Amino acid sequence: MPAARGAACANLRRVIHRPLPASAPPVALILILLLTACQDREARAQNADLTRRVETLERQLNAVQTVQQKDPLTDAGRVTTRAAAQNCANSLTRELETFRQNSIDRLYPTAAQLDLPGACVDLRVNWLRQDTARYTFTVTDGQGRELARQTSQGGS
């Protein structure tokens, strides 16, 4: 039935575009009203189709957001940042432990003796405790969120 209406509306458009004699103003008015009715029907059908498509997309978006809330590892940027922070923490720990093992008196380096490894570029290292016997530090992002934490074996 909608195909028949569509064909009727198409025929009606062709008729309206023909020049009408001056003696037929009521016919032109009727044809214009009929064409408007056809366009309204077509517009309603298109709007209904678009509404269905938007609702489908909204359901899909909600499903993806639900999965991301349940599994935070789906955010690749966050995972990459955490991995970089853990890499920084591991590199710094390796530096600290290597210094201590090579030290005659088995002490950790002071702040002046330590250079942060290249893995810590764009991250912030916060020392909670750093002395020659023990260390504890966190690695944070630009917003101050803790991404990794390391503590020496001998203390907290």
C-alpha cells in the first residue's frame, strides 16, 4: 500500500508542475493540498524510520557503556597510561636496587644521587619516604591520580 501511495504522490507532482489554465484555480488548490498530504505522509514515515535508527544506536551505546563500566580495561588510553606508570615504577626500583647492590655500605641513593629513568618522562614520581635505608614512592598522572606504587623490601 505505501508503494501505491508513493506512486500516486509522484504522479501528482508531475501533474502539478504542468501549467494550468487560468480558469482552474480551484483544481490547482486541490492538487497542492493533495501534494502536501503526500509529503506529510512521507515525512512521517521518514521520521519514524529515523526514530527507530536513533533508538537502536542508543541501545548499542548503552550496551557499550555498560561493558566499559564493568570492565575498566576496555579503555585503551587508561590501560596504556597505567602500563607506562608501572614501567616507570619498575625502572626506578631497578635503579634504586642496583645502586644499593653496588654500594659498599648497601644504602639506597639520596635524592641528589638519583636521576629518574627515561620511562618516567611525562609522569610524576612522589616520594612518600626516601632515605638511605628505605623508600616508598608513587607514580601519578598529570591530574594527580596514583597509577603505581613501590616500596623497598626493608620497610614501608
